[in-house]
Amino acid sequence: FKQVIHYFSGNDPYAQWQQFFNQSIKIYSHISHSQIKKNRRIIKRLKSEKDNLKNEQITNGLTIRQTKFCQNYIIPPHNATQAAISAGYSPHIAKTIGHRLKTNPKIQEYLKSLQ
């Protein structure tokens, strides 16, 4: 980011922007179209595999993350937010997710079976 600011600190920011853009094009112009298509296919496949793993159901009807949440929640001090974070949920929404998971009937049933 400092490089970008440095380029535009002179009298003619438009000319400096063109120079910065041309240098960027030179850096990325060596990648062929077939390589870009191949990379897109790989990324698409990895995303679908990630989604499949995220939503994979196990025998008790819960996802893997929900099962991890339950296993972490039964450990004292029974903090739903920390259990959600350690189960793999985002720390930014862990408080909300923890409350939702705690009130889910399937999860309550699984928690009773663990205790």
C-alpha cells in the first residue's frame, strides 16, 4: 500500500497511475489463459469439497462442527462462545452461533446423551 501512495505523491497522479498500472501488467502478463482456466477449475473443485465437508452429516444427525461444539461445550465452564470458536466457527459470530446451537433441540438431545 505504501508503494501505491508513493507513486501518486507527485504533481501528475494520472501519469503515475498509468506507470503503476503498466508495471502491474508486466508482472502478471506471463500467466497464460490456459493456466488461469486451470487455476479456476482447481479453486472451484476445492470450494465444492470444502462445502461438502462443512455440511457432512454423521450418524446422530449433526454436522461435524455441531458435534465438535457439543464435545467442547460439555467441558467446564460450559461456555457456548468458546465452544463455537474451538469447533471452527468464526470468532466474529461465535456468540450468536453458540446461542443458536445451544437452543437447537437435536444438539440439546446430544448434549444430554454425552453427560
